[in-house]
Amino acid sequence: MSFTADCLLLFGATGDLAQRMLLPSLCALGADGLIPPDLRIVGTARQDLDDHSYRNFARAALEKYMPADRRGAMAEFLNRLHYQPLDANETAHFALLAAKVGTPQHGLSIFLSTAPSLFEPTIAGLVASGLAGEKVRIGLEKPLGTDLETSRQINDAVARAFPEDRIFRIDHYLGKETVQNLLALRFANIMFEPLWNAAHIDHVQITVAETVGLEGRVGFYDGAGALRDMVQNHMLQLLSLVAMEPPAHYDSTSIRDEKVKVLRCLRLVAPDETVTGQYRAGAIAGQPVPGYDDELGKDSGTETFVAIKAHVDNWRWKGVPFYLRTGKRLPERVTEIVINFRRVPHSIFASKAARTEPNRLVIGIQPEENLTLSLMAKVPGLDRDGIRLRPVPLDIAMDDAFAGPTKRIAYERLLLDLIEGDQTLFVRRDEVEAQWDWIDAIRASWAEHGLRPKPYTAGSWGPSAAIALAERDGVTWHE
């Protein structure tokens, strides 16, 4: 059923995600006139607040986390906000929440950002209070389980109350402009798609590097690690967008059908195709930082770095390795996809100075959104001993190419789609389960072979074994 909600219910409305992302995103959407003027936003959490005190709470969050030039309609936005305290384990509280929500005229969208342990009682409370009817859709913030089995338990609980076409599983990377632009790059330009295959691409690198450590996520991160925190969702979504076949249409069914086909083609990873690491004390940007065990306060076997050599076993990608790398306390914060093309089959240029290098396409996602295509060009000058060549980058910075549009938070796109009911940038259940199936096999292999994280110094690019993982194939990580 298609509808634009006129009420948005935020669970976890006093949490860090709400303060940093959700409230600023909604305020920005309101200021730009992108959400319905009659949209009411009801927040709920354990904290005992009323409407007035929650609006003060939201004002403080907006002043802290939202750029000053985007706060023009803050007063109007704050008037949209309402609040109802709730303990998800107290069924009676949901009746009070339902009374606060009232009966939306067009429909209700729910954003569920709570601990996974609260998903089932929350869904049960929504059903018991009448907040799971036909004109209600629900958005689920990760983590959706810790493995395939727990993911299925959560999805089963949600599916008992909501059909798949009203479930919006959120991966905020899919809201980033450059991630969406990857589809435009591939399928709106004739020069790329004919070359986007094993005949012309040598390998692909996907890097998600962070400079931060635990940053207040001690309890969650030590139980998850880099593989489940980053690879299972963000990196596999990026890989599927790079590797997917052209969809018939730009719609939620066509795109998600093609993504899940890629995930089902992922080859089981061999023991020598993964490297894990855990950072030790070092320096980031010239400042000393403690090691993981120092931050945690105890020894731990949790990986803070993982590198994987993955393969997509289908016609298009057979024989093309996908190198994935992610970690904490690395030298810089960067998320990028690097498409490394093959060398020209024969070079007509004889001199050593005319050695050709493979073309490379770098898709920058954060901190800057840009595209860089490296091409071979002649070095200017009079060359009596033969032509000289050098790679020349063609840079397209999105901020420069599109100077008019405001740079948006990824959650702005996702919240707007949740309100309006567009599932294209959300993750379907079969995608989630295909991701977990592959990740669980890697973790089982680690356990079977006793693989332990190798130490690496904070401020480095991870264990030396990660460099060797690529270099034994003649590949150098892009840095």
C-alpha cells in the first residue's frame, strides 16, 4: 500500500543516533519543504520527558550537531516534536504511546533504533496497542542480529506483524550520494558498462578505514568486531552494487533482485584469503592513542581490522578478486572503491619512459565524495629518445560539479524514503540472510583454524599480512 505518512514515530529518540543524525536530518528536510507540512514526529525512549523538555533536548542537539546555515526553520521543526516515555518491556506503556500517536490520517512510519534485545517486545507492544496496522511501515536500524540464526529470529518477529513490503531495513551507506551515483556511473554512461567485467577489470578494492577507536561503543564492538560491524553490511552492500548485473528498472524490486544474486555468488573464503588484526598503542595525526586492550580494559580476541580476498563466481566476474579492507585506528578516515582495469594487451611505445600503467577509477565516498579516473597521457616536451608517458588523473569533485545542491546527511534520503514508502535504498530480508550466510562461514573458518588477530600499530594500515595478501597477487593497496 502506497502512502505518505503524516506521523513519524522514533524509538530511541534520546540516543546518540537521534541527536547526531535523525533530528538534524528531519530538521533539514523540514526546512527544505521536503516533508509534509502536517507531519508530526513523536519520540519515545526510557528517559522521563514531556513535550516541552524533549523540544529543549532536541534544540540542544541541533545546535550541537547541525550546521548553523541549515537551522533556519528550527523553531517550526521543534513544534512538530512530541514525546512519550516508554519501557519496551512494559506492555502497558504501549497503550500510552498509541494514545500519544493518535490516529494518523494518511499513515504512520516507525523508525526503530533500539538494542536488538528489545526488538521482539517492541514489536509485540506495537501489535497489542494497534500500532501495526495496514497503514504502518517500520524502519529497522542495524544491528539485525549477530549471525544468520539471530537475524532470522529478529526478521521472523518483525514479519509476524509487518509484511515485507512494509519493512525498511536501514544501511545508512545506501543513503550516501556517491553510493547512489555508482548506479548512475555504471548504467547511464556507455563508456563504462561494456568494460565492467572480467575481460577488462583486473581487480577491485574496497576500503573502509577509520581513525577512531572504540568511541563509547565498548559493549557492542567487542561482541561484534570488524567483520560483523562493517563487512557484513556496509562493505557487502558496496560490493553488490559494484558487481550487480544491470537491473531492468530503477525500482526496489529490480535493484534488490540483482544485489542478492551477487551475494549468492560469493565464493567461500579460503583460510589464507583473510587477515585479521587488533590495534596496539600508536599515534593518529601525531597524537598518541592507546591500544585496543588498553581502551577495553582487558585482553580480547576481537578483531579491529580485517582484510579479505573475495570472489564473485559468475560469468561477469569469474577470476576477478575483490579485495576488502576495513579497520579502526588506521592513518586516515576514508571509504573508497577502486576499480583497477587491465593493462593494454600490447604497447606500441618502446622506451622505458613510456611504460603504460593500467587505468584506475577511484570512487570516493567519504570524507569527500568524488570520482578520479587515471588515464595515460604524453608528458609535454620534445622527446628525441621516444615518447614519455605518465598517468594523469581526471578529477570530478561532487561539490564542484554540483555547486548548487546542499550536501546532505545520508539519513535525510533514508528518512524521506521511509516517510514516502520507497524501498529502493533499503535492504531486503534475503539480502541480509545471504550476507550473514557468507560472514558466518568466514567466522567458522577462523574458529576451525584457530585464526587470531595479528597486532598492528595504531596509525598504520594494519598487519603486514594484509599487505602480503594483495602483494602475492602483484597488487598494491591504494593509499
